[in-house]
Amino acid sequence: MSKVLIIGAGGVGRVVVHKCAQASEVFTEITLASRTESKCKAIAAEIDFPVKTARVDADNVPELVVLLKKERPNLVINVALPYQDLTIMDACLEVGVDYLDTANYEPLETAKFEYSWQWAYHERFREKGLMALLGSGFDPGVTNVFTALAAKKHLDEIHELDIIDANAGSHGQPFATNFNPEINIREVTAPCRHWENGDWVETGALATKRSFDFPEGIGPMNIYRMYHEEMESLVKHIPTIKKAQFWMTFSDNYLKHLEVLQNVGMTRIDEVEFNGQKIVPLQFLKAVLPDPGSLGPLTKGRTCIGIIARGIKDGKRKQVYIYNICDHEECFREVNSQAISYTTGVPAAVGGIIMMTGVWRGEGVFNMEQFDPEPFLEKLSIMGLPHVVVEGEWPEL
């Protein structure tokens, strides 16, 4: 039915290819492209479905255009770096291809996460009759859809939203990140922003800590407030939200190492002179840290990602908690990746499926919460990420 081009051969790319291959009734042809084609070939060799591979520099629009014209895909799934979102969108516009990604654009030289750059493409996509779906990962992505479900079925108005992300797993390494170290550390060390009473409130990075008792035996963990991009689109598209916060768990060990790395300048994203050449300390750090793709066979435990929405239903205050729990070892057995990659890659594939089958369609640039949540969540459950809904009281954050 549809040809898909997947750009990016990291841990998430691996999951997307596996899951698209499982949906061969939708994706009749799959091409995986990356700057390093050997990584694509290694992933293709894992899968009992013909996967073509290609080399492409996702920073180079003409090179992307050549590949798109050669492959003629119906959809590009972008799981490359967030810095490359706009070049890939430009290529899709030039050739006339639908677009999907899992994380919003950020400029290379500034750790700044905003949808403004991509929202600015809306008219160009609309004029060409194309669809761009932004943030079809888990957070952003499934958390947006959970919020849309709360608004559709459980609350007449959402007034408060807490998005809570726990990785209760362990890989046994002294210090490693579960996805791209450069993106992870930029995100974690950026100033925190949360939405309150119609404006953004800025606080220090990870300065606000709470304890949250996670369900299904995971138990209490420390969560830290930080900025995350889905809040920006959610408060725009669900304007009844008066307060929105994002929370993530970090171990004491992770925070200790991160503090030391910050103190010695290794998380800097500006260039420094070293032995007569310019290097970016954070990019050097990425090169010496464990590759997140190598953590799959080492990681045990579970993730728990969800939303707590509070508001009004039938004139009474009500609260709903919607979450997913995912097991690292089960993910590795299925697709050779741990749960962090799995929970991002599966929603990307599902987003592609419901776009290509016409369940979600539109002309322009869209966020996940702008569509009916139920068909997405039904397919997501079938593809390996079911959710739980708990109504009633839950500890305040």
C-alpha cells in the first residue's frame, strides 16, 4: 500500500524498522537511510522482511531530495537528530512527501526546544496537500494522545496536567544515557519551564524535586521538574489547561556524574580550541560515553510513562491517571532494543500506519492531540504498548 523511508539508524530507528516490517499490509516497501549505511545494513539483517538501505546526510537538502526522488516514498519517518528536522521537512516539501518525526526542532548552537520553527511550515504543507505529524514518540507523542483521551472521555475541562516519566530500569554502567547522549544532556541541563496561569514560569534545571509512588510494584521514586516540548502544543490546543508540568526520574548516581561533568565544562555546546582545532565538549563526551544501542542486553527493569489530568466532570472535580508500563528485557527480546527506544519507536510506526491508512489525515502541520486519540491508542496497544486508566484520587505533586 505505502512506501516508507526511515531516516536514522540509532536505537529508535531499529524499533521503527522492526515495527513497520510487522505492518507489511501497510508498508509494502521499507528503506532505511543514515549517514552510516553500515548501521542500516546491520538493522536490515535482523528483520525477516526486505529492507532497502541507503546513505544520506540529513543536513543536506539536495542530497535528501535525490534520495526521495529515487525512492519515491509516501512517508518519511524522521528519527534522526532534532537539528535535522527542518532540512528533512524542506526535502519533503520539494518532492511532495508526507512527514513524521518524534522530537521538535532545536538549533545546533542553542539548547532551545520550540515548535515555532516547524509550525511555521503549516501553510507550505497545506498548500501542497501534504501532512506533517510532529512528535509521534512517547513523550512527546503518546502523552499528548493520553491528554486528548482525558479531554474526550474523562473530563469536561482539563485544568491541571502532570506528565510523569520514570525509567525504573538499570543498565549497570557507571554513567550512560538511554538515548543519544548529546540530546539527553542538552535537554536535562536546560532551564526548566512550566505553564501556569497563561504564562511560562522559568526555574533552574532540575531544581524542583518530588517523590511519586509509581504503580504496579515500581514504588516511590524521586521525580524532577524539567521542560518538555509537548507542554507547548498541549496548552495551545487545550486552552483550558491552567497549569502543566513535566517530571522525570533520575538516579542519584546519574545526577552526581552530571554535576561533575557540568562543573568541568564537558556539557558545554559551544566550541573550544583543542590541539589547534575546534571541538564541542558535549559532542566529545558523546563519543566516549557508552553507545545507547549497546545498553539493550544490559538493561533490566521497567519504564512507566503517563499523565495525570485534573479538572471538572459533570460539575465536580475529578482526576485521571493514564499510563503505560514497558519492560526493558521484553523489548530486547522482541526488537533488540531497550524500552526507551521501544517506547519512542513503536508510536512513530503507529503514527505512520494511521496516517497512511487515512485514519488521521489533514493538510498542514499537526500535533498528536489534534486528532481522535482512540484509534491511535487501539493500534498502539496491538503493537505492544497498552495503557491503563485509573480514575479517582491520586497523590498531589
